[in-house]
Amino acid sequence: MMVVKDSKAAYLYFIFILQIVGMATQNCPSPCYCNEYFEVFCNNTGISEIPRGIPKEAILLDLGGNKIKKIPYGTLNGLVNLIGIGLGNLGFSGHEIEAGALNLPNLTEVDLSFNKYKMVPPNLPKSMSTMYFSNNPIEVLDARSFDDYSSLEYIDMSNCNVTHIKPNTFDALVNVDIMHFAFTKLTNAGIPDAAFAKNKKLNYLNLRFNKLTRLLKGLPSSLESIEYIGNPIKEIPSNAFLDVPNLKTLGFMNSSLTKMNDNAFAGLEKLELLDFMSAAIISPITNNTFKGLTSLETITLDDNHIPSIDIGAFRDFKILTSLRLSGNNLTTLNKGVLDSKFIPNLNTLFIDFNPWHCDCHLRWLREKVGNASYVIEDPNLIVCHGPEKVAGKSWNELKPEDFVCN
């Protein structure tokens, strides 16, 4: 950022900015809007062809939401600074972009979202690194869909109708880093086991709210984040993630997950975040369920049906600070589960909305309210379901001596 202290210099700088804004405004073709950042917005203006006189300094051109029928070759010639172009919601479905029309030296971002494509179109710039393709009715990704676009680093195909990915479809994408397939219609039968195997730079894979019933196989070891949120996956087998040892975040929120087998997360020593909020876990947490997760900083287990937790289940959580167990089927908890030798940095514990049986076996935990190295959040929401004498009472109404065995 430029800092101007001298008043005369400040005045000259102000005039300079006005001149830039003035040039941008004067050179702006009607009915478009141009700003001082050399961004040209012609979107949703009702035009049926690309306006003439687009400033040669333009770095962004948005033509979306209009009645433009095609992008002719030569129409954009001279826009040598253009980095991004918006062609969304134009009703394009096939060959409306003429060969060479987008061959501009610096054009790397193309937005084709909200169109009617049933295939990845030809004639896109080979230098393209970012492709927005969400909300198109494409159903099948053919083996040669991306052969001409090996420079792609970012692809968003969310909210498309994709049901099948053919073998070798992504093989040409040797530079891809981020891929979004959220809210599509992918099933395990529609994804070959090695669909992403050659994407050696793939870092983030978004598969939210598809129809996957099991984890994908043959993923590249480069992956650091994968989202299975909202999929009907019911089980995580043992050793399920050995092919992705660099994972840092893993999400199963709002899924149908009911069971995590022992050693399910073996090999994930770098995992930092694990999210199971509002899944459907009914299996106990054993002392081998989370074995090896030595880098875990955050785990979310709220709103499941977990019935019990073994001593030592959290023994590898050396740097974990927050533990969320709200909304499960826990009736009691052994003191050893939260032993500081297992989770020495714990500072926040959430255990509300469980059917606690508040007898002498749970007294130790009530004694921790306001008297521990960690905070037990919302004691007014921690309600006893038994024994009968204390049933329906919250922990802020009860004292430790009320937790008795008959």
C-alpha cells in the first residue's frame, strides 16, 4: 500500500487516482460498468453481442447473464491483459465459442457456470488454470474431456448432474490442485478406483453431498483435504487411509456413518481436523479407534449415537484443546478417559444433551465443573436422565454429593 505523507504529494496522488478512474469510465462501453481496477462488468445488461471498445487495460470481463449467442474469433483481440472472463448463464451448450476466440496471452480464468453444457466444451484457452463449470447438466465426463487443458489447477463442477467419470478422464491434469464435485450425483459405480491417481498435485477434493456408499480408492498421496460430508457412507474400514498419509483435514459431517473400525485412521499422523458432526455413529469409541492421530487439533463428535468410550481412546490427542461429545448416547464416563496423560492440553469439553446416569460413578465428572484444568461448557444443559431422584435436573442444580449409588 502506498503511504503519502507530504500534502503536495498527496494532492498529486489524488489527481493520479482520479485520472485512472476517469480513463476507466471514459473508455467504458455502454451499457457496461468499468472500475478503477480495470474490471469490466457487462453482465445482466441485456446485450446480444460483445460490446466494442472494451478498454485494452481490462483484466476482467464479465459477459454473463446476457443474450449473447456466440463468441466469435477476433472479437476479443487486443485484450492482452485479460486474466479472467465470465461467460456464465448465457445458455451455451456446445460450440458457441469459436476456435481461437479465447486465445489471449494472459487469460487463465474462465467462468462457464449456469450454462447448458452436456460436455466439457472445446476451444477454451490451453493456458487456462481456473475453470468454473458449476450448474451445468453434464452427466458423463469422457476420457478426453480435459486432454487440452493440462494447465488447469482449479476445477469447480459442483451442482452438475455428473453420474459417471470415465477411466483416465483426469490423467492430463498433472497440475490440478483443487477439485470440487459437491452436490453432483456421483456413486461409487460411477467413479473408477484410480480416477484421481495421476493427479499428483491434487491437494483438496470436495465430494460433499453425493451418493457415495464407500470411501474412494487409489487417491494420490498428495491429498491434504477430502470432504465426504453428506454421503451415505456407513463404515470406515481398518487402514482405510493408507494411500493418503498427508491428509490434514477429513470431513464426514451430515453423513450416514454408523461405524468406525479399529485402526480406521492408521497412517494419518499429519491429520489436524476430523469432523463427524451430525453423522450416525452407533459404535463405541475403543482405545484403537483413533490410534495414531498424534497431530489432531480438532475433533467434532457432536450429534451422533455414541454409547461408550474406552479408557485410552484419546491417548494420542496430545495437542487437542477442544473435545465435543454433545448429543450422543453416553450414560457414564470413566475417569481415565479424560486423564491428563492422554489429553494434556484439553481446555474445553462439551458433554451436554447426553442421557447421563448421575450416580456415584459419574460424581468425579460433576466435581470437575469449575474445578478442572479444562472448562465443562454449559452445565445448565447437562441434564440427568437417572437415577429417578435426580432425573430431569441439570448439573448446575446439583452438587457432587447428589451423585450417589443406592
